Amino acid sequence: MSDRSNKVMERYNQGYNRPQALFSVFAEELGMDLNTALKISSVFEGGVSHMGMICSVISSSLMVLGLKYCLAKPNDEQTRKKVTEKINSFVNKFRIRNGMIECRNLLLCDINTKEGEKFKKDHRLDEFLCTKFLTDSVEIIEEIFAGK
């Protein structure tokens, strides 16, 4: 595992949710203060507030790519195109590794229900799947940063 992966897992093990752990490590490197990064990324847990939509680590990864590559200028089509290519690259690489991108499909349960939460807990999906998605996402971001 890379240094970033270790830092992300350390934050996760301290009790931050997965999007907070991932986004905050990269956001600090990119000049954002920790408190702001943690606040912004906190709502994505569980596929956007436990609704099982797009995987939370994908959402936070896309925020990392936006923070690194986007410019805060209107009508900057060149940058928009470049960022879209990086976003598509990330999503495609994640999909190749894991088959899909939606939380409920990745976990084979709807975590927005009591039954789904129980299934997730009983099968230790946080430990066996969600942490894999987290480290996969860090690796993919690092590949994109390296121009791969």
C-alpha cells in the first residue's frame, strides 16, 4: 500500500467515514484545511447519506479530481474536457476492478433498509468490501495523478 493509502486507512480506523478519510488526505495535500475537507465529504457515506446510490468513495474521489484539476473560471471548455476525461477514466477503472459503481449493487443489499444494514453487518461488508473500494480508489487516483 502507498503512503496515501496508509494515511487514508489510518483516518478511517480513527472513526472518520470512508469519504472523509479519502477526501481529507488528498484535500490537505491540495491546500484545503482538514476541517473543511471533513465537513464537505461527510455526507457521501453509504452512497449519499445511506441511500445506496453511487459508492461514497467514488463521490469523494471525483471531488479530489475536481479539486486538483478544475479551475474556478466560467466557460473554460478546455479544462472541463480534461477533467471529464479524468473522471471517466476513474469511473471506468473502478468499474473494471469492481464491476459496478452503485453502493447497493456493489454490496448486494440496500443499506437504506434495516434488512440491508443487517446483511451488511452480518457479512462484514465494511471490512471485506468497502475497505477494498477505498484502497482501490486511492490507487486509481494515484494512477491518474501520475498520468496513467
